Amino acid sequence: MSDSPGASTDLDTPPRRALPRRRRRPSALSVVGLVLLLGGLSCLGWVGYQYLGTNVVSERAFDSGRQDLRQQWEQTPPAPADPSASPRPDALPGDATALLRIPAFGADYEIPVLEGTDLDTLGRGVGHYPGTAAAGEIGNYALAGHRVTHGQPFSRLLELEPGDEVVVETRTAVYTYVLDEAPRSLTVDDTATWVLDPVPGEPEREPTRALITLTTCQDLFRSADRSVGFGHLQSTRNKQG
């Protein structure tokens, strides 16, 4: 290597700058795939919430509804039974009016019954169809509940047999109904309002007995099919004031 002035050396040669690498733009196929993936994950998340998350929320609402209703009853104990008084509660839509127990579902099964059958109400308990009889009243006491999601209070409804008891407790009395027809034996469309008649299927007939009707989705997924069970009032135990 020469030491003479002006001689070229490796130290005199400036380093070559690397050219920046061009970023590849994602292809249209990649974008579509990403969108589909995100959409699929969103759908899975929604389904998971519907079938798991709503149950957690509703079960908490069931517990709260039971406690609140019993506190109301304790604060306003029932008056002595008046045979001439109507058992129909003076309740607003969404109000809890009773507690439902079905012994075949176990000793811990107790669900609040609320006025109305809209989605919000059915997420907090079992719904009482507006316009149908009150608990213990002559006519048709008709109830609706979810079979899946939102606490699924009627998840086992299709297991019931004729002769199984359905107990409804109000502030003033405990009514024990007995099923005459198993819910799995009858499937109707959700527009079949005849099941809510005072005498189901006989709209012109004057009711002479206190009846009960239980309705729920026939399928595990949302559909227009409803499973329906019918029963009659077997006994009434009035609470003492």
C-alpha cells in the first residue's frame, strides 16, 4: 500500500448507502382474508356472549329479582285473605310479581315472574303474558321463558311430564298447578295466540277453572316454533298476615 500523498486507500472510499427496500403492498386477496377473519372472530364473540355471557348477566338478575321481591313482601305483609278480592296484581310492565318453582328442576330452582314478554323482561326472569289471568285467577295464567341464553330458565321445560307440579308464589298466596299436557307434546308457531285464550283453543268459552300455560322456544336456536304445556290449579295456600 503506497504512503504517497494522493494515493487511494480503502479508508478514503466512502461507504455505499444501501437503497431502502420497497414495502410490498398487501394484495386484495390478503385484505379480503383479513376482513373475513375479523368478521369470523366477531361472530364467534357474539355467539359466545349470547350463549354464555347473557346467562351470567341474567342469573345475577334472577338473584337480585328474588331478593328484591322478598324484601317487598316482608315490608308489606299480606292482609287477611278476602275471597271477594281479585288476585290480579297492580303491576307495571317489567315489575316482578311472583316466584316460580318447578320441583322437578330441583330444590334450588326459583325464578322471578315479571309482567311482560319483551326481550329485556325475559332477560330478567320468566315473563307473564299481558292480558292473561293473574296467578290463581280463573282463566289462563300464561308464562314465557328462554330455553337457551339469558339465564335459560326453561332449558329443561321439555323434560316435564303430565302430573309434574308448577308452584307460583305471590305476596298473598302459594298456588300449585299440575301439568295436564307435557310441553314437548305440542309445538306451535309463535303466531298461534290461541294458546293464550282463557280456555286455550276455545275463544268463545267462558273459563271456569284456573289454568296455566308454559311456553318456550322449541329449538335450541332461535326459531318461530314454540313448545307449549298446559296445566290446571290444584291447590291454593293463602299466606297469613
